[in-house]
Amino acid sequence: MVKDSAPETMSLTNLAREVGIAVAMIGLLIGGLFLHTGTMPPLVVVESSSMVHDADGEIGSIDAGDLILVHGRDPAGIVTFAEATSLGHPDYGYATHGMGGDVVIYEKNGDDGTPIIHRAILRVVANATATPDRAGLAEAGHQMGESHSEEPSDDVACPQGGAWDPTLRDSDGALGTCVLTWDVPGTSVLNESTVTVSFNGEEAGYYDCKRPAHGNAEAYLVVHEWQPTHEGLLTLGDANKCSVDQGPSATNGSAGVHGTNGVVEAIRTDWVIGRAGAEIPWLGVLKLALSSSGPGAVYVPNSSYVGLLAVIGAVLAVPMVIDPLVRRMFEKAPEREEAKRERATNMMLSALLEEE
């Protein structure tokens, strides 16, 4: 007796079709997110607690375990806290993820590794510049486009003073210039050799450090005599109590964020991966829990586990609720009754024909 393989073949065909549909849906989802954000990958999972506003977690701020949409770089479109809190500035009142200004995702000094997701506090922009010592740069063997760690020191590129910025075009038309003074949009800093800003609500918008004043540390953020090494952003985690990423050279008592080549400098345009968009809470918790690298799920608040379980429960429950409703609708549809009558009529005709 030959075993009928038709049911088995049909089962495999159905399985292949279902897998194909699932893959296509995932592809459409990722493609849609890419078209929306302009970046790939379009999502990042938050690993640390440096941006939390509530230790128990909350929707609207960035908690460990959240998925964040990453919008395209467009550094010129990034709004800083200083700009968003400056009365009269075009972006006054702009806020994301619970505070003024944009949250950015960046690479530490342009290095590979886990990116940082922190708020842009202020932007330093070159004002007065001077032409660098091109001959000295050539003699030292430096070329444009080299990695940040291999870039020349200020003494080599700018022997007459200034900070070497390889990303800016000089008055001689070539890339690379020596920055002598700085502006900070959204503040009163204009044409200054160093940057000093008190975010006390008078010089600039108020930034609460969420700590008592002590020693040389104020209750609000103070950037004191910072000498940027190039144009870029000063950044800070919302939960880091005014310990800016750029370290003690910018703010007293700051530990700073460290890359492979030391403390993070002002975040250059080419180090910015993107701007943090919408928050999708809880859905990154599972990835962190299963991760063998990084902090894992150490910083995930308990409420995120509850939220994740609620989402999983809803996903499982929705089909169980919808399926009976859809079946009931189909059963009551006039077309279904008509189809039943046609089927009964056809069966009767077939029976009569067989009798004849």
C-alpha cells in the first residue's frame, strides 16, 4: 500500500507560506521604519539608567529597556537645551523626552562601541578663526580624513594659538582651521575664547542638577571656562546630576564619559548617529535580559517587566478575542446563508442525477 503524501506536502506548503508571510511582514515593518527615520538600524535599545526621570520608570522619558526610534543625523536641525529654554529663540519651548532640547545618539570620539544616548545641552560654534600651519602639518605627515586619535595636536596645527578643527573649512578654502573664539547659540556667549555659562534661569534657561549646592558645585548646571577642542555639542544624561559627558574640563566635578581615547570631547557632526525620536516602552527588556555583553537588564525598572508582560498578554489575548467575533460575523452574513442554500441545492441536484 502506497502512503498518500498529499497531506504532508500540503502541510509543508502551508508552513512555507506562513513563514514567507511572517518574513515579508517583518521586512515591511523594518522598511517602513527606515523610510520614517532615515537610519539603519532604525531602533536602539537603551541599556543604562542615565536618562531616567523616575526610578520606577515612566512613559515619556527614556528608561533602560525602552526602544527608541533613531531619526536621521541632520546635526543642523538638533535643538539644544540652551536654545529650547532661551526666551525669544525660534525653538523656545521645544521639548523631547521630558525636558527641553533634543536627545542625540552619538559615538564616543567617533570610536566603535556602544553609542551614548544623552541630551544636547549646548552647541559651540566657531567665531574667529586663523589659518593653520599647512606646511607644519604636511611635514608631520598628517592628512585630512585620518581618525580622531591620529589628528594633530593644537601645537602642531595651530602654533599661533587656537583649537584645531579638521571639519571646518578655513578662509584659504582648505579643510581644517584654528578656532580662536566661540559662540553658544541660546546664551550670551559670543566671540569668547572659553565658554562659561550658568544655567540659572538668568544667563540661560534653568537646569536643575537635582542635588544640593556644595563646595564648588551649584544646584544648577554651570559650564566654567571650557575650552572646546572643536565645534560640537556638550551633552549630559538627564539623570547624571550635571556630570556632563565632556568631564571636568567643562564642569567642576564631572566624571565624564570615557571612550578608548579618553574623555569624550564636544560631539562633532560626524560622530552623531541620529536624534532620539519616539519611545516604544518595555519592548527592549527581553533583548537586555538575554544579552551576554554590556550591563544586561541591571538598570531595567521593575515596572518595565510588568509592562512587557502586559504587552505579551495583550498580543496573545487579542487573537483569542477577535477570532470568535470574526467567525460570528461571517456566520451571520447573508452571503454565508446564501452559500449554504446553494450548497444544499447542488447536493439535491447531484442526488437526483445519480438516481437517474
